[in-house]
Amino acid sequence: MDSTRSPEELSRFLSFLLRHHPEAVGVRLAVDGWVRIDDLLAGIAAHGAPLGRDALMEAVRTNAKRRFAVSPDGLRIRASQGHSARSGVRLSGSLPPRAPPAILFHGTKGRLLAPIRRKGLLRMSREHVHLSASPEAAAAVGDRREGRTVVLTVDAAAMARCGMLFRRSDNGVWLVGHVPPRYIRFRE
């Protein structure tokens, strides 16, 4: 591991670059989110924060949430999901639509329930709404912020029957453009 950064710091740093601001180190992500590893490492080094290839690969390998994916040829890297709109990345083109499980879950905060009841789950600044395959995974997502975590149940099967497209990211997170309120079961 890079001696100047903890694994958590390196994960946050890579997320910042690969999800939101690649320009901070002078690199550009392809529309599907990929960037050449050599270009990323060179950009990081040129901006005063050198990172070795071994440390990068260790960060990818050990990240508990599998936030990053390396291409099969080992030459490119991308964030598995969570790109902001300003990054210009559109994973939809590289992740084929898939039939989701019947039920998916979304972790959020209790204070956000009123707008979710009105508008559903919105992608906000991201390309997709993120859904989890288990209530435990959704709770872990919700626990990242202050406040009481609430896990919502999403009727993904009904959404799919109505023609809504689901995709699954490299790390198993389910992605969809919007979840209307009628497909959400609220438990408080």
C-alpha cells in the first residue's frame, strides 16, 4: 500500500478522481468511465501525489465495496458506479440491461422520506439510482451519513414488467434511472 495514504484515504482519493473529477490530475475518462492506468498514475504523479502501480492494484483488490474495476487486459481502470453528471461518464452504454431480482433495497435517511414519498428515488447528480441486493448492504450505504437509517424495499420485478431498465455494475450494485414512489415499500 502507498506509504502516505491509508486504504480508506486512497479509496476516497480514487473515488474523487474516477467518479467526479479526473481533471484534477489532468486525465480524461472515456464515456464508459475507463482510463488507462498508466495515464492515471502519470497524472497523479504530475500533480505531486505519486502512486505506484502495485499500491493502486492493491487498493482495487482490497476495497471491501469493490468500488473499482480493472479491465480484463489490466490496462484500464474505472469506478464501478457513482459517477456524477459533470464527469461525462455514461455507464449505460457499457453495462447491458439485466433482469433484476424481484426485490431490491435502498438505504437512506429518515429525514429524506417525505420527498421520496412524493417523487420517488431520484438519481440526483448521478447517472443512476443505486439499489442493493440485500437489506444489509442497503443499510451499510445509508449508514454513511448522519441520522437514522431507513431501508426501503423496491419492487424491481414490477418496475421491469413496466419496461424500466436495470443494469448491474461491476461490483453488484443495481442501477436504474428512477424509482417512482408506487414501487417503494416504506417501513419506518
